[in-house]
Amino acid sequence: MAKILKLNEISEVANKEFPAGYEFSADVKAPDGIMLRSFNMHEYPLNDELLAVARAGAGTNNIPIPACTEKGIVVFNTPGANANAVKELVICELFLGGRKIVDAIEWVKTLKGTEGLSKAVEKGKSKFVGHEITGKTLGVIGLGAIGVAVANAAAGLGMKVLGYDPYLSVSGALHLDTRVEVVGLETVLKNANFITVHVPLTPDTEKMFNADTFAKMKDGSVLINNSRGELADSAAVLAAVESGKLERYITDFPSDDLIGAKNVICVPHLGASTPEAEDNCAAMAARELVDYIENGNITHSVNFPDVCAPRASAARVCVMHENVEGVISKITSAVSAAGINIANLLDKSKKDKAYMILDLDSKPSDKVVKEIEALDKVIRVRVFA
Ligand code: MLT
């Protein structure tokens, strides 16, 4: 039975998803699977038995993806499972971006014990006049599950919404409110009063908000970043806030230089901190691990293609391989040469890696499996019978 190591506290609902006999604890040795939230795995040993790592959340920058990929370890995330929680925080931050509510609440605290309090309140409140969001333009950068949810909710609140995503999926497009206009990045930067960013942190997106980006934005705009702190260059943010280019910067990722800066609101990474989101993420991550461990099915992986089919034949062989010419035919030839009929074959690639599910009419011998394992460009082979 499989052993799953948890590297963070994970909602109890995950337990219900594991078949009887699975071990799921923080003390597991030589795990088949790992489940984590924000634990930094970059220096963590990857044992040879490890088949998969599942992040109960969207971002995977705390996981050494290239090292996992090279060892044939599938990395899963849980797209959409915390989308509602993050969407609700963004909606709250849109209001905090338009109105000076945070500063005003702090100011009211200074009035404790004041004689004639209501007069003092009425006199001082003019410093905290703000804007409404209805009728303003919101730019949503990244239209994955969270971006789409935010865009639709903002359209419902009467904002004009411009969305940008060079990798917009068919599902994302289908779920997008018809009032959301999908445009180029420059159009978003030029026209938005508010911008919210929902993209993963990668070498391409790191510091995507920098002095050049801010120069293209409207004066007095509001930037909301609940994705990862490194998407914005802090020094450029502080300069933009200082010059008035940004009226406010709101982030779920505090850094020392941002804390306490005027017109910067730092939230302590609360985007997905609701029991509802934690339950959803834990259950989805557990289901992904179980389906991979038990059936070889891959759903929502960030480093291997999604390849998934119901089990319908006597045996299944799953082969992880390099995405290069000739490998598929060598694998199928090894099976056919052993006189085994291939009932179904699925093979998909993601960048330079590929994954094959071969459903067979009979179980291949150890010799055939060893032959496939020995093929050049084959990374990992698993057999289910
Ligand atoms: C995510 O990556 O899903 C969010 O930042 C929330 C989290 O890290 O748990």
C-alpha cells in the first residue's frame, strides 16, 4: 500500500480520498507520494521510490520541478480548488484599492478617548475620500481559474473588464463572462484603472511589473498582486507609489521593503486561507495522487502532460519518455513482439517529455518490461495488472 508524506498541515478531508491501507503522515520514510502546501522542497531529497508530488494549491515555485522531471516524478497542483477564496480576497482588495479604508481605520484608532468624538470624525474624514469601482476599468492578467473568476465577478460589479492571457485555454474562454474583453497586454496596461495579476512565477514572469511596465500604465492606477511577490520589482513598485503612478499597491506577499510603505497594503498570504479552499485543495491533491499511483492517470500536472483513461483491459503499462522521434514505435514493437495485443494507446507530450498509457490484453512478462525500461530515452515504466 502506498505511503504519502505530508510536508505541511493538510486538511483532514484528504484522508477520505486515500484507499484503506494508505499511510498518510508526516513521519513516512521512502514515500511514494508527497503532499505539501508552502514547504520549500528545493533542498529536499527526492527518494528513488517517489512517484509524485502534489501541491495543495496553485503555485509550484516551492517545488524543484526540473529535478522532479528528470527523475520521472510527476508534480501536480490543484488549479481552481482555491479560486473562489482568492477571488473573494481580490474583490475585497479592489474596494481597498479604491477607498482609503485601511488608513482610515488606523486613523480612527488614534481618536480613542477624544472628547467630541463624532465632531472629530466628521472633521477628519475628508482626508479619506476614495473612488468607487463601478464604471472603472479592471485589467486581469492571466485568465486561469482564478483570473476568470475575478474577471466575471468584477464584470458583475459593474466594472469594465479587460483580460489578457497568451495561453487562454478553451475551458477558460468558455467560462469567461461575455462582458469581459480579451485584449493584448499593452491595451490592458494603457487603459486599466486597476490591474490584478494571476500568473505563475516563472523566469519569464519574474519582475514583469518593473519600471518599464509602470511607465505604460495610467497615472494613479492600482496594482493587486496575489500571485507571487517576485512578479513585481519592489524598488520599481516603491518608486511608482512615490511618484503617484500607482495610487496603491496591494499584495498578498509582504517583503521587508514594502511593509509600512505609504499606499502599500501588505496582506499575509491569505488568498487561499479559508477552510473551504483548504478542503478543496487537499481533496483534489489526494485524488490526483491516488489516480496516478493506482492507475497511472495524470491530471493537472505541471511537468508532464495530462493523460488519463478509465482502466478497461487486463493490464496497463505506463511509460514516461523523452519527446523524441522513434521512442513510441520502439515501445509498441517490444509489446507486439511478445504477442500482446494493444487495446488502447494514449501518448501525449509536454515540452521535451512525454507520457504513454498502453492498455494491453494481457500482462507483459518481466522480460518485456525490462526491455522497455532499457530503451534509450525511456525515463520510467510502471505496470498495473
Ligand atoms: C496558491 O499558490 O495556491 C496560493 O498562493 C495559496 C497558497 O499558496 O496556498
